[in-house]
Amino acid sequence: MPRALLSVSDKQGIIEFARQLQAAGIELISTGGTYQALQDAGIAVQEVSAVTQFPEMMDGRLKTLHPAIHGGLLAMRDQPSHMEAARAHGIEMIDYVVVNLYPFAETIQKPGVTLPEAIEKIDIGGPTMLRSAAKNYPFVATVVDPTDYLWIGERLAQGAALTVEERFALAAKVFRHTAAYDARIAEYLTRQTGEDFPEHLTLTFARAQGLRYGENPHQKAAFYRREPVQRNSLAGARQLQGKELSYNNIQDANAALELLAEFDRPTAVAVKHMNPCGVGTGETGLEAFSRAYDADPISIFGGIVALNRPLDEATAARLTELFLEIVIAPAFSPQALVKLAKKRNVRVLELPSLVRSEDDGLSVKSVTGGLLVQDLDLRQVTAADLTLVSKRVPTSAEMDELLFAWRVVKHVKSNAIVLTKAGQTLGIGAGQMNRVGSAQIAVAQAGAKAAGSVLASDAFFPMPDTVEVAAAAGVRAIIQPGGSIKDADSIAAADAHGIAMVVTGVRHFKH
């Protein structure tokens, strides 16, 4: 008679699946809470201790680690020596293993969880059974994912056995599952040691969705989310309408959220190709969006708009006048959703927590044959961090504007130059091979509005030419990191044109 061993922490669907196994003539063995749940449901089940002739002990730490269990999992049925050893020691075969693991990830998310509490949720017997059974997939079926109960149950109800290919696929899923489980444990314990960059980096992500294609139609792609899901990340957003997100949508939306998190007052960000094309602040979300739109009404076409205030009907009405790929906000009024519904294809994402990340997360980028890993760039600059290097002192309003421009330029691809005035971007020069080229682009985009604006540069000026371009456009104040061996030349140029200049001592390269 075939046998199945059931031991699950997540008991979703297990009673119905157990009944399907039993109806297929499979004898059930179980442990602890699963055993009790099956008994309470009136399902005939044998306790593991009856199989091992050894009681559970040490608060349940020791129950399945026994030859009577693992011999039944590991024995190769086509090897006479294996089967003879099993007969000699009274070991019966186990044909199905239905196991999922202690909730380690859920435990470490709980506020105030202690290290001993976390350690106690490191499963030992479960992964061992899964690995034993999965290794022996030609003879044993391993079921670690409750979503597989349905199709396996239907197959058994039809009187059909699982194919070796199906058991192999289930085994592969087991090793992915246990690898991710161990990776979470390794990541958590490594954080406790205070190590920033250990000799082996283990990260685990769960597939959130398949994508039609990657950056280009000939590239395959999928979106994976970090677990646990960060509440302020795109992976935590709820899509209310529109087509599925694409690879490029996700990249652009993430860029918008990272920039938006820099601001507390009402702010709207428009992004195109991972660069902001318009940023505006105001007293209301509508005012902020109007300024972001006016900053560059051409580039916003086909872009992404993110706001850090709930979207009302009036703002939604303005948005529906445009062709946009995505609209993101912490909440949407019912009237706003009615307006947006007129644009069926626009993707509407609700993300209640649009705040700066305060965790110790990592920025991870793929290069051929490896990964580049660094801390997230969470550095903020305040007025107290600035050093005045020019003769002219910026006014209080100019100082506020310089800090606004600095928050924006941090999120523009290097080399980056940003011109702003009155809480609105006027010109953005991004990704040029030399800094003066970025300045010329920003100034050209701002046009006559550049007069009286401020300029932010993500890195220092190697030459005074950028200051000269700014002066010719009427820029009144500049913020930049400083640190060039030719700082004196740029400062002298600023003084010659009556421009106020402050330095941050911090740069924000973004490649």
C-alpha cells in the first residue's frame, strides 16, 4: 500500500488533499499539529512515532530524523541491495512527501522578535525530508507548494500516477524552495553579525509575474519581488486598472518612486526612460502635477506620473488629457477612478506607503559574470550640511530652492544638471559624456525661464565652463559637491557673475 507523509506549517488545503490521497488508496503518516488537524477532520492517519517506535522529544525538535523515515524516502526501489536492507530493518517505503516549513520569514518580520525566537523557527526535519525525497524523485513525489495540491489530487482521482518528469519538476521546486529558505536564514543571521559584504551573498526573490518581454520584444523577462515585500516598493503596489506592467514600465515606475520619496510636501514626478522629465511641488496634488507637467509638456507624453498625495477628481481630469503609461498615488478617490477609467489602458497603481526607505537594503546590479552590490544611496543633505564658497550669500528662498534641486538631481542619470525655480524643474540635462553638455541641454530646455533659477550638479565642476553657461542663462545660485582640484576656478567664475554657490561635500553619481 503506498504511503504519504504529511507535515505542514501552512495547513491551507491540507485536509481536502489528505482526503484525496486517502481516496486514492494511500496510507497517511503525519506529525504534530498536522496529525491533530487530520484526526480532528476524521481522517485516518498514523503518527510518525508509531512508525519510528521513538517518541517525539526536545519540544518537537526530534521526530522525523530516523532511519524508519529516511530509509523509506531514500531507498532506490530498483536497487536490490537497498530493498534488502529495508526489509532486514523493517523499513517501509514512503511514496509521497507533503511538507512545508516553519514560518521563519514571517517570524522575523514580527516587531520585537528576538534572536532565540527566530532560531527556533529554523526548520530541520522538514528540509531534510524534502531533500531526501526530492533526491529520490524517480520513486518519490515531493509536494512543497499548496498550489500543487489541486492538479495532483485530480490526477490521483483519475487513477493515474505522476510521471517521472512531473516528479522531477516537483523535485526541482523543492530545491528552489529549500535554497530560498536557507538564503533567508543566512541573510538574517548575517545581519545579526553586522557583516556588510560576506564572502557569499545569498539573496532570494519570489516571482511576482511573468512579463510579455524585456527591454525589447526579443528578450524574455519576469518580475521578481523581494520577500518580505517592502511596503514602499513597487512590488507592494496594488494595480487598480490597466494593462499588465511591462519590463520598462517597472523600471520607470521604480525611478519615479525613488525620487518621490525625497519629498514630504505635495509633489508630482513625471518620468521617461528612468529620468525625471518634470518635478513639481505645491500646496495641493493638483498644483504639484500642474507644475510637473508645465516643466516639460512634450516629454511627459507616454510617461509615468507619480504623486505623493491621494489623487482627486480634478487631478485625474487633468491626467486623462494626456497619454500616460502609469499613474501612481497613495490613494484614489472614487470620482478619480471614474475619470481614469475612461483611459482603459493606463495602469493605475495604488501604493499607500510612499516614503523613503530606512532599511539597510542593498543596490544590486548585474554585470557580465557577476553582481555589483552597494548600500542604497539614502544620504540626505540639509541646509546645515552646506558650505558657502561664493561671495554672494543665497537668500532664504534660494536656499530652499537649491535643496529642492539637489533632491531632484540625485535621481538623474550622470552627468546630471538640473535647473529649478519656485518648486518646479525647468531644465534637465541627463546622461551626457561631459558636464557642460548636460548644462547646455538643461539651459536650452528652460529657455527664458532660466533667468533667476538655481542649478544643481550631481558632481563637481572640473572646469568653470558649466558656471559660464549658467551665468549666460541668468542662473542666480548653484549647488554642487565641490572637491575638484579646480574648484577655485569655478568659484571665481561664480563670483564674477554674482552667483551664489554652495557645496555639499557629497556627490550622487547615478550610472
